[in-house]
Amino acid sequence: MKNESLVEILMPKVIELVEEVGDFIVKERRNFDMNRVEEKSPRNLVSYVDKTAEEKLIDGLSILLPNSSFLSEEFHSLEILDELSWIIDPLDGTTNFVHNFPLYTVSVALAVEQELMLGVVYDPLHKEMFHAIRNHGAYLNERQIHVSKTSTFNNSLWATGFPYQDFGKLKEYVDFFYHLIKVSHGVRRLGSAAADLAWTACGRVDGFYEYGLSPWDVAGGAIIVKEAGGKITNFTGGDEVLFSKEIIASNSLIHNEFLDNFEKIYFSI
């Protein structure tokens, strides 16, 4: 069976599963017990909700695609993707969830022979299901979406996130943040990289950048941005983003100008 046919068959079932997991997360938040939150490392939180949601995803996806492998934060990590690899984040925005800040997502991607073929990002609080299949466009629920048409860097609105463990380049990162505030329409901080990418895909922001990320943070959203007409690179303009721990996503029209500005400050030392 061709890869395209495989993912077309899988997508409705993946969406159904992700919706079920998202609804479970929202239900658990209503009576959430803060005493059951763990700190894996400073500022890196995990709860029983993350773990249970991941189990539900892995169980369901394993039924849909037997003999597939998984790359996720709580399960295990692969340095090289297998032939059929699910890349999942059951609760992207755990800190938001723990503090009842109303934005967190479920992110799922499927890589076939190391190429992203399917991506889903679900915001269960607002019932927004972003999804894309390679070469088939990107959608929010049933409506096709596209990146913004902002063509002037000075008129752009950006999203970003801040590292919670790797502070090696924090000063340069903050220096660029200060610069970007002055030369653009502003910067937003959502607390979920998957949401940042989904919002870039549908044009709510013109771009997103962050470092200190893992494959499960960006895989689902990355293919959605691409299918919505956007561009994805790492901080030096290269194509590798899954394992580079850094990402720049944009509407493509302002990507090069962003890179030029970024390079002058972030790589100034």
C-alpha cells in the first residue's frame, strides 16, 4: 500500500482517538489534584494525566498500525526514526494545564521511512482540531487553512517560548526578543509549541521560533505549517528541525528577513 493511501485511511481514526484523549484531559482537569504533579527536573512537570493520556494514545495507535514504534517524552526516545514511527506529545503545555491556564494540546505525527506524512494538533478546550496529510493541505476541523499573507517583517506578529532547562544561549535569546519587540507588531507566548505551530499554520501569528525543543514538541505542528504553505527551518536556515532542538516557522514571505535579523543578534558572539 502506498504511503499516501495509508495515511488517508488512518487520519479519521487518528483524529477520533486524539479527540477522545483530549476530552479525557479536559475532564481530568476539573478535579485535578496538584499533589499528583511530579517535577522530573527543575520546571519540567509531569502529571498522572500526561502518563495516562500517553498510554491511551500508544494503545490506540498500536491497534491502528501494528509494529509501529513510538517517540515521546514519557515512553522512550529514538535517535533515528524507524520505518513507521509515531511521534507524540499527549499533553503539550503541561505547565499551562497544571496552573489551569486554558491552552494545551495533544500532538501526534506519523513518520513513514523518516518522512513526516501525517500531523494532528488538538486543542481540546476550544475543540480545535488542526490536521494535515502530506500533499493534501492543512485543515482546522473541516476548513482548509493557510498561513498569513503578511509580507513585511515590521508588520509581523510572532510567537515564541522560553527554555526551562537549557540556558546556555538565554542572554542572546532575550536580546533578540527585545529586538523583535521593537521592530515587529509584537511577540506572544502561548506555552505550547504545538499550538504555536498550529496558530502559525492558520495565520493567527506570522511565525514562531524557539529553542530547547524535542521532536514530540514540533512534529505534529511542523507538517501542518508546511501543508498550510509555510516554511520550517532551524536557526541556521537548515531543513533539519526534529532533532535540532530549535525551530523557526513562518508564512515563508518573511522567513529570510527574520533569519537575517536573528543571525545578527543570536549568533553575535
